[in-house]
Amino acid sequence: MAVLKTTYRSGARPNTVPGQSTLTHFSAAFFTLTLLTDWAYMQSMVLMWRDFSSWLLFVGLMVGGMSVVLWLVGLAVYRVRVSWAVVALNAAVLAAAFLNSLVHAGDGWTSVVPWGIGLSIATFLLMLVSAALRRRLLYQNYNVSGGT
């Protein structure tokens, strides 16, 4: 069985506040589930799915906001170099999710179709690009390799 072994260059370790990464991943999960519940509403027209989408957006924005606060604390405490491309993408994700939340505050079918699901797709795609860039930077800055 292969075990992921992390080797850091020159003894450096990623400096983040504990929980910040976890909150970021939870926020991404909530926004992904929003896309799925929007799709379920579009297929079934059951209002429960629209309500789920609204609540998932709300919780995702709250968790994302807490992640931003922890990131700012980590930035002040550890004084690490920042990848501004990732920061901009994460800000775009939160902005798209906020706009999506405003659209979902509407009533009935038009709160999801077409703009609500379009913004959910845009949020999801922005998250994927941000995660891919963050992962690429992690592999560049830290020698993360598989091993036994």
C-alpha cells in the first residue's frame, strides 16, 4: 500500500492557521452541493431543493468568511508569501457565491433558472481552477512526492 510521504525543502513547512484549510474545503463542498441541489430543483421543481440551495449558499459563505479571517490571521502571524492569483480566484468564488445567494433570494423558478444555476456552475468552475492552481503551487514550493 502506498503512503503519501511529504518531504519539505530546506526544512520549511507550510505556515497556515489550523483549521483554515479545512474550512476552505467545507466551503467548497457546500458550494458544490448547491450546484447539485439547483440541478435537482431544475429537474423536479420541488421547492425543497431551492430552499436547500439557499441554505447551502448561506452556510458556504459563512464558512468561507471564517476561512478568510483565519487566512488573514495566518498572513499577519506567519508573514508568508502570498500567491495573489489564488487569492483573486478565492475572492471571485466568494463574490460569485454571494451574487448567487442574492439570485436565490428570489421567488420560484426564476430564482434558480437560468441565473441561479449559471452562477452555481461559475462558482464551481472557479473553485476547480483555484484548487488546481493551489495544488500546483504546493507541488512547486514543497517537494511532495509519493513513497512507501
